[in-house]
Amino acid sequence: MNSTEENTMLNLGLKLGENLKKFRLQRELTQEQLADVLGVSAQAVSRWENGTTYPDITLLPTIVSYFEITLDELMGMENWRSEEQLKELLGQLEENGSKGLIYENILLLRDAVKTYPTNYELQF
């Protein structure tokens, strides 16, 4: 595993803890209450939220079902995927620009603005 992959995995772990806490607080639950739902200790929930440890993989379906979210949302993958897709798009725009493919870039940008309406880079 290279350093980029390691950083991505580390960031996902951090997002899992942050997101778990966010979803717990949205439901106005204590760590103890969530622990009871999941059949674990409050200390386990605390460690997950702090990024010290991670939930057992067999608990993930229960967690996402309870919060009515996707696994991607829990792991913070939606933003990561969007960032990766945006990087690819910007690379394609640059490549097309260097080849003089202006019309193709216009089409790409029209679709991109629909997908990323608040992205400043695509506006200018």
C-alpha cells in the first residue's frame, strides 16, 4: 500500500468516527444509548468516535440500518468519490483544452455544473 492509499484509509477511519458521532447526536442519543442498541459498551462507542478503534465489520449493517443511512455515508465515501470524480473531470477538461476540443469541454462543463452546482472551480 502506498502512502496515498494509507492516507485515504486513515481519512476514512477518521470520517467513520466523526460521522458516527454526527448521526448519534442528530438522533440526540448518548453513547450509552447507542451502545445498548448495538449491544456493545459505551466505551466501545467512544473509541469508535475518537478513531482509536473501529466497529466490527459485522456491526456495520446494523449501524447503517439504525441510522437509515448508507455505508458510504457512514464512511464518508460520498465526498471522497465526488472529489475523485471532480479531479478526473478537471484533468479531462485540461486535456481537451490542450487539444483544442472546446465544444467537448462545453458539454462536459454543462453536465459538471449540474452535478456540482456549488463548485467554484467549474463556474470560472
